Amino acid sequence: MKLKKLIKDIDLKVIKGSKEIEITGITNNSKNIAPGYLFVAKRGKVFDGNEYITDAIMAGASCVLTDFYNPFLENFVQLITENVAEIEPLLAKRFYNDPSKDLFLVGVTGTNGKTISSYLLKSIFEHFGPTGLMGTIETIIGDCHYESSLTTPDVITCNKFLREMVLNEVKSAFMEVSSHALSQKRIDGLLYDTILFTNLSNEHLDYHKTMEEYAKEKAKLCEYLKPNGTIVYNVDDPWCEKMTFNSSQTKITFGIKEKADYYPKNIHYSLTNTKFTLCSEEGEIEMESPLLGEFNLYNVLGVIAIAKARGVSLEIIRDSLKNFQGVNGRMETISLENGNTIIVDFAHTEDALEKVLSVLKNVTKGKLYTVFGCGGKRDLEKRPKMASVAEKYSDFVIVTSDNPRSESLDKINDEICKGFLTNDYLVEADRKTAIAKGIDMLKSTDILLIAGKGHEKKQIFAHKMIDFDDVKVAKEILNVLI
């Protein structure tokens, strides 16, 4: 695209250089520069993009968006603005031809349930053609899968992926939208046909400080809804009501405890599935899901509401739910011949851990063991709370490492252990050894929950990152034991 077309009617303070150059791409990461790219030099909390302009030029960039003019950059186009962050989404939206307008786009937000809900939606809408997904685990464009580094990528990457979906004839796309993304305006310029609020509980308070601020950021998603869009929310969660209260668009509710547009009755939970009768204005229909527990039933109900609002038949929804293959690291089950079960789950907050453990406690015929840790530099106040939850439901708990990052692992584990009231726990800093000890404790019909990392394939320390996959490690240990 010609630069003059890209910046037409965009309010820039100064333009130095020719507007006739051809822009071949846009990025805010100097490592991703290719010849002809426009480099967005944005100032962040940790990095200042202006420090990487020289690197961008050496990599072939032909233009930069920045907040100050450098007279020493010759034969290089400079776009000067006082607010780079406000101009960036305008450029991304125009360069990628406003892709959200060409998709049925669903934004999913909440503390828990974003990933499962997105994959459930994908499994239903695949009946009608290629689908796309952007989330915590990966981005999926048709048959192509790309590993994710953020739940919601930056605004340029969002537009780029969505345009690639359109070019690959994707009609429906599902995006996890994090509170950080909303706070940092990573989805500015996108418009959603439907948004889903799953729930809200204590998380990211190291960033948002209070639940009220956390909810306020989540509520911003309503501002990105198309005029004829739909809000689907969990009526049992009081925060969801607050987050959607001021929105005038169509609202659809789901719930288990309160009156809602979609609700279940005759619920039966087991270690292999959840069965229920779905009730709505269309009547009643029997449903079955391989997903376990009440918290997953909420996810299923929200997804049903979205699919029905889009015109999908209950029969297609029912068949899709019954045949859903699950998601890596979300209540992922390893069943053993002797009746033992190992569950790997991403639960990394006290609320998520309690939901998972309460489900497992109700379905286990033997004892319930838990291995978990807490990440460094994240939500310090949740550490003893997670210990308290683990102790409440588990027969024994092993505290170990999660992603300590640059924080002392001993300090993290000491703070976790403040939440225990009994001595039915041990601390084993090495995660692999902790998992091995948990497996060694299992007797017939016992369950071991390995919590906190779920789908993650790495473990992050202060000065290194190592390969670590809870499912793979557990299977390796089992092979040794067998």
C-alpha cells in the first residue's frame, strides 16, 4: 500500500520524507522487520521502541511512526505524532482492510473459561466452513496453527491474523480477550458481533489493583460491539451483570442457579462426562458433554447461547458438544489401568483451583492429591489462598515450582505454605520430582491433580527457560514406574 493512502486523513503532527513509498507491512517489533516495513516505535513500561529505530532501518524498514523527529535520519520517512498508541490501530486497521467487518467475530472474556469456550465455539461453527481462533494456547487459521505468546496479541497482529483468516475463507472467528489487552488497547479498531462474559474472580490484581478496576477494564469490551451485536453473560456471576449493565445491545443470559434464557436441569456429573437437560424458550433437549464439572457446564451454556443466537440448530449443537475432543491442559485426563486418574489443568488462581478440586472431590472414589505452585511476580495475595483451597479438598498437597521468573522460589513457597492449617503437605521445589512423588502416592481409584501450568510447554526461571510439559512429564514418569 502506498504510504499516502495508508495515512490519508490520519492526524499526524509532522511527515518527513516522501509519501509515495510503498509500505509492505507494519510491525512494532524490530525483530519482525522486512524490507519496506513501517516500524511503530512505541514507548512501553519496559521497552522504548525509539531505541530500536536503527535496528529497524538496518533490517530494511522504510518508514517509522514515532513521537519525535530525528534530523540525522536521512533518506528515511518519519511520521511524527504525540500519541503513537492512538495512531497505531488506525494504521493497522487500514493496512489490513478492516478485517473484523468481514467475519462473524466473537470476543470471549472473563477470568476463567475463555479457552474452553473458544474451542467449543470453534467445534460447533466448523459445521459451516473454515473457522479461526486466537487465544492463550494458539492462533488457528483454517488448518494452520501458530503457538501463542499472549492471550490477545498486539493490535497489528490481531488485524494481520484476522485478515489472513478472511483470505483463507474463514467466516467465523473466536478471540480470547484479556483484561491486559483491553487496558492496553490491543483490540482498538476491531468490532465484534457477539461478546461473551464467562465470570470474574481475583486475578491480575498486581496489575489492576482492585476487583472494581479489573471489572471496569473487562467491561470495555462492550465498547467494541457492533451496533446490532449481542452480549451473552453469566447471570449467576454478579460481576458479569455489572460489566454489562450500561450496554444497550441485545443481551442473552445463561446460568445454573438464577433464572436465565438458557439453563440446565437434571444435571449429572461424573468423572467422564456431564449430562443435563437444556431448558430454553424452545423447550427442552437432552445434552451431554465430555467436560467435567459445574464450571465447565457454565462454559457449555454460554456457548449454546451464542450458537443459538446465530441460528445454529440445537441438534448440531448437541452433536458438537457430545463429540468435543477437549483442549490440551484443560482438565486433561491420563487414565491408568489400575483405576488411578491424573488430571492436568491450567488452574492458577484460588477460584479456578477450587472449581477444579470441588469437581474432582465429588467424583473420586479414593483419595485426592494435588501438586501445584504459584508464579513469580504475579498476584502475591493469592498464594496462601491457593494453599487453603488445596488443603480443603485434597487428602494431601505437594507444593512445587510453577514459573518462578525472577522471584525467589523459596520465598514463593513460604508464602504459599502460610495458608495451610495442617501438616498434610510437603514442599518439593523441583516440579518433576514433585509430580513423581504425587504419582507414587496413588493407590487404586485415587486422583492426582497437577495444577497451574496446563498447556504450557516451558518453565520460566530468572535466567533461563526450560522445556517442561506436565502431561509429557507425567507420562514419562509412569513409563519408568511401569
